[in-house]
Amino acid sequence: MFIKLASWNIGWFGNLLQGRKRDLIATQITSGAGRALQKKQRRQIAREIELIDADILCILEGPAMSGAALLEAFCAHDLNGAYTVIKRPAGDPSFVRGAQGIWFIVRSTLVESLSPSLLPIDRWREATEYESRPSPNQPGDHSKQGTWPIRHPWFKPLVSTKTEVAKLGNAAGDPPVPQLRAREHFHWRHPQVLVCEIKGRRVDFIGLHLKSKFQDVNEYKKAAAVLEKANPTAAEIALVEKVEQKAIESRIKLTTEAIDVRLYVDNRFRNEQNPIIFMLGDLNDGIGKEYFERLYLFHDLLTNLQGDVFFSRRFFNHALFDYGIESDDNFRWTAHFQDAWDPYRPPEILLDHIMFTQSVVGPKFALAPLDVAGKAGKVEHDAHVAANAVFASAEEGTSDHRAVSVMVEVES
């Protein structure tokens, strides 16, 4: 038996399910042509999900976490009941704020056997607080309220993080932003952990949507143009320095979010010798990724989340490590974006990922009742191209991301 695991960022899917424009402004669609396009988009998103044919699908940019009914209606009607939305019980907050939720849907015929549930966020925070303690008798840096300090000398925000996130706006039913000091951070979209039981073993699927959130793309474009000039003015140099500082602060924040995820992973290893953990989702380092890594020695999100190869049992393998290596063509990408800061880099970007612990690789079923064989992962290009053939342009299509997936064999 095989279980297919997939992750798909369905751009502004929550807005679509409400009949709103698929962007930050989210105005209500009232024209006949607009409604017809949205009807087609819903139909083709459902078709793409059918073609992906996952048993467990992590959806990014789904409806706000208070909008479970919207996703349930989509699964019931557009997907003909083939999938079940995994929800939290009443009174158990997700701490995913804003209009873009992190959701798991599971093939309905497997719900009984997998016993899926979502890990309470308090359990996550207990784990990360414990692992971040500088000594056994001191409280951890990562608090049980979900905040942590940022001590990097280049982190010099002109305004507090709380002021920045206030600009984003909360969705209905969102928990309040925690009380933050000037140099503290937290998860705007808290990781969601789907916990299943397979062959008597616990399996964690950590759904992630990590990205640089505080960026002005137009400002980046202006600053990038300055880099092309032989003799920029003092004002132009100041603009570049300002933008670089903001980018550095965003990367520092992202790094601390990744560290919080790794603290949770460390705690799973503290409590189980060979835990079965999958990480999946959208990991977006932001504009000018390679530029800032070259100049400021930052590691990307993927590197931070995978772990240290010197602690090999805790190092995560990537589902696309050996995808497409037999060909010179590059299809190891999930999105097509022109980088505002680095416009000469290839626009094909791998933003969406699936990773897993060593327990599911190596000698088959030696450490776990699950096995991921070589070349088991792929980008769902075929499903995306087929589902989007009916649209007049790529901008009208199902999403600006393509799904990633991996086949996982279950011991019989």
C-alpha cells in the first residue's frame, strides 16, 4: 500500500471561495465575466486536485482558519466528498492569522484508518520552550506564549514587529497579536501539525507557510535599479541601504521561525528514538535570496529546516533530491517569478518542498513502517498543465504555484 503526500499553494484560494478577487485587496467580484472566470477556476482547481490524487494534501493560502465551512463545502460539492477537512475542536486555536490559512485534507476513505488530528499549539510551545532552555532551571527563550527574542546585531527595526503586523490586518476570529517588545518575534502563521497513526506509530506532518512578510516590492525595484548605476547619488545609496536593512531583518525573522520548528523536531527526538516526521509547504526566503546569502552569509530556510548533517539522524531528506537528475532539463521548480531585486536570475523557483526524517529511508522498514524510495518525489507539472489548458492566460489559472508530492510505501 502507498500513501501519496502532497503540498499545494493555491494562490488566494480563500478569497476565491468567497467570490472575492484573488489578491490582498479582496474586492467582491460582481461582474458576470468575473463570476464566470471564478466558476471556471473552482472547477479546474478541483480537477487539478483530482489529477494530483493525493491521500493527504496540505493546502496553503486556503481560507482563514475561521472559514472551515468554505473548504468543507468545496470538498463536499466540487470534490464530491472525496476529501475530508481536518479541523480543530472548538476552543483549540490554530494561531494562523490573516486571510491565508494552512489546511490539511485527507482522502475520506482513509480517515478512519489514519485517525488524523491537529496537534494543539500548547503542545508545540511546551516542546519549544523546553528545548530552548539555556539550563534546566531557567525558562526557555521560546516562551509558552509563542514569542522569542531576537539578539542578532543587525536586527535594528525602526518600528516594532507589532506595528508592522498591524498593517497586515487580522481575519475574523484571529487571536490577538502577542505583546511584543522591540526585539521579539513570533509565528504570524503558526505551523500546523497533522498527527496520524500508521501501523501503530505516530506520524507528524508539519505544514509550513514561511515567507518574508514585510516587503515593498516597488521599493525593491527602485533600489535594484540603483545597483545598475555607475555613479548613484547619496540619496540613491541611502535607499539601497534602507532596503537591504529591511531585507536583512526579514531574513533574520525567518531564520528564528525555522529555529522554532527545529526545536519542535528536537523535542520529538527527545521523546522517541526514530520519530517519523514530514515537513511540507511553501518556504519563501523573499526577494534577492542569493544576493543576500552571498553578501551577508545567511543560510536559506531550507538549509535551516533540514538540520545539520553532523547530527545525521535528525537531518531531513528532500523529496526532490533525485527528481529529474537523469535529464539536463530543469523541472525542479514550482513557481515562475521575476525577482524584483535580482532580475537576471532564472525566474523558475523551487518554493514548495517536502522533507522527511531518516527513519523512512535506508533499509526498508528497518526503523519505521513507512518507506520513501528513490525518485519517489516530483513536481506535479503534468497535473498543473492539464488543468490549466482551458485558461486564456497563466494569470487566470488555478494557481501561481505547482504542487509537490511524494509516494510513501506502508508496510503490509
